[in-house]
Amino acid sequence: MCQLPRGVWSCAPADRTALSSFSNNLGTAIHGWPGAENSSGDCCRWPGVGCRQFGAHDELRVVTLDLAGRGLTGALPSMLARLDRLRVLNLSGNSLHGDLPPALLHMPRLQVLDLSHNNLTGELGLGEPAAPPGADSSLAHLDVSFNGLSRIRSGVFLGLPRLRSFSADSNLLSGSVPGSLSSCSELEYLNMANNSLHGTLAGLNFSRLTMLRALHLDWNRLSGRLPASLSDCRELRVLNLRRNNLTGEVPPAFRRLQALTFFNIGNNSFTGITRSLQALQECRALAVLILTTNFHGEEMPGGAAGIRGFPSLRLLGIANCALRGGMPPWLRASARLGVLDMSWNRLAGEVPPWLGGFASLYRIDLSNNELAGEIPPALAQLRSLNGDAPCEQVSMSRYGVRLYNWHVERGELWYDHYIPPSLDLSGNSLAGAIPPELGELRALNILNLSWNALSGPIPATLASLSALQTLDLSNNGLAGEIPAALVELTFMSSFDVSHNRLSGRIPAAGQFSTFPCSSFAGNPGLRGKYCDGSGGVVVGEPEHDGTLLAGGSEMFGLPFWIGMIFGLSATMFVNVLVLESTIRLSI
């Protein structure tokens, strides 16, 4: 944008008047604008203002106004609509309140309007005609997310034919998804997540939104079935409908969504997992598939279900569905899989050794199922965890969603940018010994084998897990001592071996001095400097088995006993002298 020297050209008086009026109606001053120190009378020189000359002898006109994050307060005035050459208006990240003036939506040349992260309330489109003249608006990007808007007028989008991106997530919106969005044939991005929208999606004709690439309607109260017309959005890459009340099956027509890479319908009430997977496997670009908390009590489709697999899949979440059956063999075709979560189901059988054959798999969560048998040593062959291949994280930011650990929905444990490398087989019926080979998984952050029927010792090879942060072996039948080498795990912040059959000394060095005594409870044979095997806190150092000298040396130290022996000897010597004197006197 042109910024010419003073005295050559300056901004149009009408633009300066509109900006001054805008500034005067705010509750706070704008640094560098009239009324502030060192301000200029040429509005093109004011901070956040960009100007352009349209003709050889024309005055400069304001084309951009970017005052994002300037601490602005007060109501949003409508006089900004007088800037008839304005193309970009960015007032995001302030504390503006009140209604959004409808005139701002229909400025003839405005292409970008960003009012996100403010305190705007009321209705979007309040006070405008039911069908404003669409040819008058050039608006392509509209962002009102993170405000307090309560409703969207049904006809507001009829006047926005060039709209390509609309974001209204994290407001207080109620009502249904406006059917007038169907008139925005150039729409590519639609985000109305985290509101209170209800009703069905039947009123939105997706057949007219053929350029749609991302649809975020998660965290609402939508009900009914998925419209088959969504399959006409052949450019659709991201479909996020998590946390609604949707029902029915995934339409078979979804197999036509060849560009689809992210599909999340978790926490709804969908049925027909076999037919859903049969349709979705035809989406050959699918990289993230989350079906968590659906298909309650159905059978996990096996090899005879006609499911070939998902060759591009990087993350699969089918958790908390109470699914019956065994581990599906079609998973073996997902050679690029990095994250697998099938926790909180009723899957039986054994943990398949072929899981160790994945080159990119770095997170396995099969917790809280009915798996039996032994832990296969072949899991130590996971290349992303044993150092044979780089651990390539599944990037979720490219899909515009937050990371979260969906197997603990009740606690909503969120990961903002990172899914930790982990192996979680807790809450099953696994038996036998812990394979020493697991010590080869040096990239592991979390190892959870709790609540099984494991026996035998804790392998000392686990001390090789140098990146380990959490180790939970509680509620098993493990015996023997806690390997002293585990004190070398300097990154470990959580350790639990409670309720086993362990004995011997509790290590006191390194991180072990920071673990609560509850980490060792339920092991009567354990003893230590700070805790005992019942989970109680020891005051001072407890007496242990062994000779009195050894026990005393541990309690009081060797100097105490040297002094004690010296004192006893001196006393005996004095007694002998006294006795001899007494004898002589008696004679």
C-alpha cells in the first residue's frame, strides 16, 4: 500500500472524517492517531492505516485498516462503512462490544472482515433486509469467532455471494444452521463449532457448495442423519462433526469423497460400523479417522466383512464403543498408521504380534478391553519407538483441530500440539511376564501395563527407556525387587507399582525421592527410606532385618557404635579397678 511523502498526496478528507469519527466513538485512544502525541493530520500516516492512489491525480484512499490487538474498547460504530474503498478491516483481538453493524457486511469493496476475539453480542445480520442485494458485496472472508453472538439471521448470507470463508466458532449461537449458506456457491471454509446449534442439516443444500474444503460443526447439538448431499462436495478435505447428537449410518455415497483426509464423527450416536467402514475405505486419501463413542455394542468387523483397509491412514480412533470381537486384521493394510486407539471396548483374544511390524506406529492404546494371553515381545520391533526409524508425529494443526486424548473423554485430557509416544495395555487380562524386550522402545514417553494379571519380575531392561515419563505397573502380580537401575530414568515424573507382590528395598535416589508413598502401597515386602510397603510415610530410617550392629549402623551411623563400644570398655575397666581396690581393702 502506497505511503507517499507529506505534501505530495494525502488521504481523502471523507476518509479522514470517517476514521476520526470511528476513533472518537471508542472508549480508548488509538496510539498515534489524532489526540495522541506525534499524530499526523494525514490519516494515511496513522498506525494501522494503509492507503492507495487509484488515479494519477486522485487523493489517497484508505484500503486497509488493521488495528488487531490494540486494546480497543467501546461499541463497534457503523461509520466505518463510509470508507467505500476499504478492502481489509481487521479489528480482532480487542474488547469491542455490542452489535455488529449490518452495513459492514455489505461495503462494496470490502473483502476481509475480521472481528474475532472481541465481546460482540446480539444477532449477525440484525436490522438488514431479508434479501439484501448480493451484487453490492465483495466480502470473501468473514470471521466473528470467539465472541458472544447469540443468533444468525436466516437470510444474512443471501447478500454475500462471494463468501469463501466464514468462521463463527465459540460463540453462543442457537437455532439451526442457516440454509441461506447454500447461496454461497464459492464457500470453501465453514466453521461454526462450539456453539449451541440444533436441528438437522437437511436445510443446507450441500450440492450447491461444490467448492467446500473444510466443514467444522463439532461441539453443537445437531441431530438427525448425515445428508447424502455432502458427497457432492468433492473438494471436501476436513469434516468435523464431533460432539453432536447425530444418528443413522454414514451414507454409502461418502465413498465418492476422494479428497477427504480428516473425518471425525466421535461422540454421536451413529450405527452400522461395518457399512460405515466399507464406505469410508474408498476415501483413499483418508489420514485421520475418529469414530469414538458410536456403534455401541456392535461387532468389530473382521476379515470376512469385505474391508480391505486404509492405505493412507495415520490416526485411527475407535474408542469407547463397547465393540465386541477381536483385533481387526484389516488394520495390517494401514502401513502408515502412527496412532491407534481402540480403548474402552470389549475386544477379546490376544494382542496380535503383527502390531510390531508397523514402521510409523508410535502410540498404541488398547486399554480397558478383554484382551488375554501374553504381551508379544514383537512389540519391541516398532521402528518409530526403538530408534530404527524417526518418530513422525501426526500433525493435527493442518486440519484446524485441537489434539486430545479421546480415550478419557470424561476427563477431557487435551494435548495442544503433541501426542506422546506411548504403549497402553492397561485394564485387560494379560498374563505372563513383562517382556524384557520392551526396554528397546527408547522413544516411549508412557508405558502403562496396570490392572492385568502379569507376573514375574520387573525387567531391569526398562532402565533403557531414557525418554520415559510415566511407568504404571500397578495392580498386577509382579514379584521380586524394584530394579535399582530405574533411578537412571531422570525424565520419569510418574511411577506406580502399587498392589503387586514386590519385596526388597525401594530405591531412594533420583526421581524416586519425589514419588508419593501410594506408588508403592499394597506390597508388604517393600521397605524404603521414605515409604513402606503399605503406602505409609516413614519418619526417619526404619529398622531392617540383619544384625544389631548392621541395623544400628543404618539408624545412627558407625560413629555412634564406635563411641558406644569405647564407652562400654571404659566402664568395664573402671569397674575392674574398683573391684580390685575393694578386694585389697577387705584383705
